[in-house]
Amino acid sequence: MIVASNLSKRYPGGYEAVQDVSFEISAGQMVFITGHSGAGKTTLVKLIASIERPTAGSLVVNGQNLSALRRSAIPYVRRHLGMVFQDQKLLFDRSALDNVLLPLQIVGMPRRESIRRAQAALDKVGLLAREKARPIALSGGEQQRLAIARAVVNRPTVLLADEPTGNLDADSATEILEIFADFHRVGVTVVVATHDQNWIERYHPNVLRLDHGRLL
Ligand SMILES: Nc1ncnc2c1ncn2[C@@H]1O[C@H](COP(=O)(O)OP(=O)(O)OP(=O)(O)O)[C@@H](O)[C@H]1O
């Protein structure tokens, strides 16, 4: 499902943030990427999301070799990925529902079906009652849950998150963890980069630990 073989990423300027990394994540697994600040976690997430391209080795996601992918094919690969970032990039002048509708509008889904799906996604993260609220009226944890609803509304096979609890208190972080675990339970492959030791301990041994770009 996600197979990295001798994968490396060297940024322009020469720094090699990911060095000769090999691993395999099977369909339906829940895996954490951890390591010190600057270890290369975000870079690895960006490689899987095809936001960055590998400079050596290969990375196969959902059967597609991202190293060999034409630029024009990237949107099609991303369609099967749900992405959640620490800074959620929500649209603050739109309602919670509108934020979740956006990915469905992009793929041209009819309005009525879109609304049904977006409401189901909001329900899964416990935010259906807040569908009309603007993100500014939501707490940090609720905003992060909204970002998750938006990430899963297209029913991705892979849910990818970079430090999704970075700005949250312990209780909100646990809620987020439970939501990811729920998606894992229904068969979604979940990959989360985090410093959070609770997650790491609970999901040990499904942990990829990076140290200066190398896998330990
Ligand atoms: N666009 C870039 N250009 C050059 N160097 C970069 C770029 N992005 C990241 N780096 C460098 O690559 C290294 C790994 O960064 P990365 O963001 O992947 O680490 P991280 O483990 O996610 O760190 P943190 O936990 O602090 O977010 C760092 O030394 C960083 O300075």
C-alpha cells in the first residue's frame, strides 16, 4: 500500500532531510512517524502526499510509483489521500459545512449528495450540530476535527496527518487520536507524524522512528 525503498529527499541547497529510508505500510494499518524536531517527519509526510518529490529511491502509494509520476497525474493520486495538518488551512469566512463541501465541489459531486456526505463526515467527528458555525467560533480541537471531516469526506484509502495535535491540550488530543483510531477500525490506512508520546506508546510497534533523516 505504501512502500518506500531506499527513499531519499535532498532539498535544493543540499540538505538531505530523508536518507535511504525503506519501510512498508500495509493497507488498513495505523502507523506513527516520530523523531526529534528536524528528523524529517514532515518531509516524509510530504513525500507520501506527493507535495515533495523523492530525489532517490522509490515510493509506491496505492500502486503508483511517486518517483516516476508525471506532474499531471499528481491530483489523481492525491484524490485517494486525506490530509490533515497542524495548521488546518480552513476557510474562516465559510461555515463548517461549506469547508467540508469544498473537496466534493472540486470533484463535481451533485449538491444534494455532497451535502449528505459532508454532514455524515461532520457527524463522524462529532460536529454535526455545529455545521453552520464559522471555524473562528470553534475551539482548537473542534477546528482540528473539522479538518479531519474535510480530509475524509472523499473517502480516502489513506489518511495522512502531520502533527495533528500539536496545538491542542491533552483531552482534545485524545479525542483526535480516537477519531483516527475509528477510521483505522473501518479499514482506512492511517499515517500520523507526531511528537506525542501517548500515541507512540499506545501504537508501539507500528512506529517509524526517524533520526536525522534515517530510520532507526
Ligand atoms: N523546503 C526546505 N528546504 C530546505 N530544507 C528543508 C526544507 N524543509 C525542511 N528542510 C530541512 O529538513 C530537515 C527536516 O525537516 P522536517 O520539517 O522534515 O522535520 P520534522 O521532523 O518534521 O521537524 P519538526 O518536528 O520540527 O516539524 C530540517 O533540517 C529542515 O530545516
